[in-house]
Amino acid sequence: MSFSRPLRRSVSLSQARTLRLVVLGQGAVGKTALTVRFITKRFIGDYDPTLEMIYRHTAVIDGEMVHFEILDTAGQEEDSLQIEEKIKWGDGFAVVYSVTDRCSFDEVMRLCFLINHIHSSPKRSSGSDQPPVVIVGNKKDLQFDRMVSYEDGENLSKALKHPFYEISTRDSYEETVVVFNTLYNELMRQGHFSPGSFKRRAVSKLMEKIPKMHANSTLNSGGRSLSFNSFRDYIPE
């Protein structure tokens, strides 16, 4: 499976399937770095931990066009309604912790429970399959600061029955792709993709307020490249 270069503007995307992914976890575990690394192949380590963003990205996977909407959550304390709306919005989930932060690891179980509880609600009619969840242990390159062993992550994965990957977003683009490939493959198996472009799917008022960034738009109106090095200065739609 391969992710292609951004599609040309002349290609019609109206029939592409849309996949919504939510990246969850405590602050400073590398959620934004993971998302941006997947989309751009670049590692950028300095982000505003309070900034929340939905990244929109279109790729060709196994010959099919797919719209990705990836919600990069801030990881700050929020009320139950906010986290519930974000989980309802998602088709699949990457729950991230840092191997250097034991508290972020302990948070994984709570987040996985919330995903299971919210998507098991009788109000939902999406079928018997639970949405795919991948547990991600990030920052494995920081071995001297490690507080969570690989075995800890593996044991939690077995207990919760979710795939687990320990990765270094800094060192490996390929490892980040595996995370999103796993979610894509499981959603393909479940048939939970929705047809239509980015703007055709209904969202709550809360989700409408989260800024959007079109990651495939490489040039701004002045013909200059948009740089993720300065994405705090980017004015989202």
C-alpha cells in the first residue's frame, strides 16, 4: 500500500471517500508531529500545545482517491461534552502516549474506554463493529528518558484488544504511515467510509469551530509555498 503525491487540481475528487481520524492523547506526546509527519513526510518538533486543527489531505491508496480529515486534538483538560463530540465525529482513532511520560500512558485506557462507550451508544446505528483504534507509543528515540517499557504497551494492547505500535515520529516517516495504514485497512474491512467531499458531511457546531487546514494546497494566492514551519501564522478557513 502506498500514499501518492498530492493530486492535481484537474482531477475530480467528488466521488472520493472521506475518512475522519481523531488523534487523542495528553499534551506534548507528539500528536501534531505525528499528523504533520504523515501528511508532509517532514518532522517538526515545535508546536503550540493549545492549538487544535483539522488537517484535510487527499491521497491515492491502492488506486483509489481518499479524503483524510485528521483531527489533531489539543490534549488539554476539556469537559465531557467536548470530548464526546470529537469522538462521535471520528471514524477511527489513534491514541498516543509518550514513552517518556507515565501519566500519558495511564490516560490511554480512559480514552479507549470513552471511545468504546460512546460508539456503543444505542443512539448510534453504525453496526456491531467498534471503530478501529490504534495505540501509539511515541518518542522511542528518547531511550534515556524512557518511563514506559515496550512490554507495558504490548500488555495494554492485548488487554484492550487494539493494535499497538511503538514509534519515533522524529526518526521514521514509515512508522507513522503504518499507524494510518492500519486504521485505513480496518475501516475498509468494516465498510465505514462515507462518500462525498470534505464539505458534504454534517458536523456539530462545536466541530465547525475547529480551524481547518488543506494540507494538499502547497501554494498560497501569491504563489509562495505554505510552510508548516510557520503554521501558527497560517489563517485557517
